[in-house]
Amino acid sequence: MTKILPREKNPFKAKTISSLLIKFSAPAVAGMFANALYNIISRIYVGQDVGANGLAGITILFPLGLVYMGFSALIGVGSNALFSIRLGEKRPEEARRILGNGFVMLTLVAVTLTVAGYLFLDPILAFLGADDVVLPYAHAYASVVLPGYCLFGIGAGMNNFIRSAGHPKTAMATQFIGAAINLALGPIFIFTLGWGIKGAAAATVCGQVISFAWVMFFFRGKASLYRLQTKYFRLKKYIVLGCMAIGFSQFAFQMASSALNIILNHSLLKYGGNLAISAMGVAISVNTVVIMPLIGLSQGAQPLIGYNYGAKKYATAIQTLKMAIRWGFCLTTFGFLLTEIFAPAVASVFNAQDTELVNLSARVIRILNILLPIVPLQVLATSFFQAINNPLKAAFLSLSRQVLLVIPLVLILPLFWGLTGVFLAPVFADGISTLLAVHMLKRFFDKHGQNFFFSKKHTPLKS
């Protein structure tokens, strides 16, 4: 007989929505903020030691990192959503099988991408937008950091399961450990040992190795009720296809983001040179730190939504979404105020001596974050449709911004406004995609007898 998760050990029971959302999201928010430090710490150190060309070299490589994140999301987010739903359905054995299949798929994909990366490194970097000046810096960084990308792809995907299994603090620790290692070793490798841009890559790899080891130790140890067991490693077609169907929207989003960043690199090089690429790299680093807490909030809300949906508590699932959106507004509004007021000071952290870089970076930071307060609607709407196993709507929301909006705008707006048009393209796309998210959520709520506005009173959802 299948063993049922004991009631007293069920992390989703006997809690209010707000307390559960805090329990699952607070560590995820902190963890994603720490994860963002991977991106920004390396760029700060490289900017101070190597300068603008070093920053451009790391920025050029950003689309490749998004490819790893895309495949990690395809499998990790998709299998995690199925995992949460099966827990809600009281099917723990099937949840364990999904966990094992997810690990195998993540490993196969990450190793394949890394081998391909080494085999075709220089052509890939040229395709990403590296010219003769920046290529040596990009190659030096990539040749060291690729193993870290590999372990990150596996570890980040598996970390979702730690959170959904009821251990959000452990999931947070995974991300903090890696960031702390990177922060500590970066100055030693770059400045003390004089490794330069390779030192930044080496520090990142060390952080990823420790984070990966932490995740594997958890799933092989006694702390987890759901452990990695080889008997669940044999891939099942229905699990593979189910995971990919749910995770496809996040995969498509990351792949479209990668394509967008490649086009963006070439447009920046055309209209502003390597300095523009460096400035965009600074702005993206800052934007990542601001936006990652929102991603953490969506990650914390997703297992709650998925569990309640699987348990047929549909009204609770929607109320969780509404509360997450309200909290998201608070996070992004705070981030918006900080970036608009302190943009020059933040930009100067990367290289205070290069005033041209600081001034352009501050300008880009302010432009990219103009519509930041409304971004929670699009991010959490996508996460909601993923969690309730509606991958087509989630995929449409993800792709509408990156493919249908940003890429055409990056190509069209510079024809009228030059370099400023390149910077404005993501802003226009944020506005339009948020309107689409509002429309789709309102239709869903109306269909199920729910008020779209965020009052506490609600009518029961139709099953």
C-alpha cells in the first residue's frame, strides 16, 4: 500500500494563506536575491580590475547562461509542478518517480550543453556578438565557467524540489552558499592571485560546485522524505512529456531571452559600440538583483498553487495568486524607487574611474526600470498558469514579451531613436505584455466566478 504523507508532517496543512506564502516565499526571495549576486559580483570585480572590455566580455556570454537556465526550467519547473500536484493528490510514490526522472533529465541536458559549448566555443562567442576586441575576454571567461554552468543547470532544477517538498529554508541556503563562496573567493582569485577575468569565472565555478554538492547531499540524506533513488531513474515517457509540456513556457521564455540578448548585443555594438554593451551589462546586473526577489516570490507561490489545485481547493489557489501579486507590487515598487534615485551611485560601483561608462550605465538603469512596478502581473500570471497545468497560456505569456514584442522592437525602434531605441524596447514590451496578462487573468477569474480585484471576499470556484 502506498504510504500517505502524515498530516502533522504535511508542510501545506493547518496554515493560513499568508503564513504559508511567507514560509515558502521568504526563503525563495532571499535565495533568488543571493542567486543574483552571482551575476553582479563577478561584473563588479571584473569592472574594477579589467574595465569596460571585461564587462563586455561577460555580457556577451549572458545569452549562453540563459540557454542553461532555459533547459533547467524546462525540466526543473515542469517536473516540480507535477511533483507538487501529485503531493496534493496524495500520490507520494509517483512524486518520487517524478523527482528521479527530473534529476536524470537535468543531468543529461546539462552535460550535453557543456560538451557542445567547449567544442564550438569561438563560433558560439562570435555568434553571440563578440568582436575582435572583446572575444579574448569572453573566451577566457567562458573556458573556465562552463563547468559551473553545467552544475548550476542541475542544481537549480533540483532546488525547486527541495522547496516543494517543504524545505524552503534549505533551498534558500543552497543559493546563499554559492553566493557567499563567490563573494569570498572573487577578490582572492582576481586581485590577490592576479587571475583577472579567469579568476572571476573560477570563483563562480567554486560557488556552483559547493551549491551542487549541498543539493545532492540533501537528496541522499535522511533530512528529505523524498530521496533520490536509482529505482526511479528510468525515464518514463509520460513524465518526460508532462514535465516538458508544463515547463515549456519557462523554457521558451529563457530561450527567447537568449535570442533577444544576442540581437541586443549586435544592436548595441552597431549603435553604441562595446561601451554600450558594457553599460547594458551593468544595467542588466542591477535589474537582475531588483527582479530576482519577485522571481523568488513566484517560486514560493507556485508549489502552494499547485498543491491546492491538485487537492481541488481552487479558490485557495487563486487567493494565493492575488496575495502574491500584492506583495510583488511592494517589492518592485521599492526596487523602482532605489534604481531611479541611486542609479549613478550604483553604476559607479562597477568602475568609478570610467565616467563615460558610469553615466551611460546610470541612464540605461533608469530606462529599463521605468515600468518595474507593474511587472509582477506578467511574472505571476505565467507562474500561475504553469502551476495549474495550463502550459499553453503560460507559454503564450512568456513568448508574447520576448518574441512577439521585444525582438521586433529592438530591430524597429533604433531606426527612429538610435541607441535610445534599443534601451526603450524592453520597456514598451513590458507595458504591452502586462496588459495581456491582466486580460488573461480576468478572463480566467470571470469564468470561474472570481472577482479579479484583490478583495478578500470571493465566491467559491466552480470545479
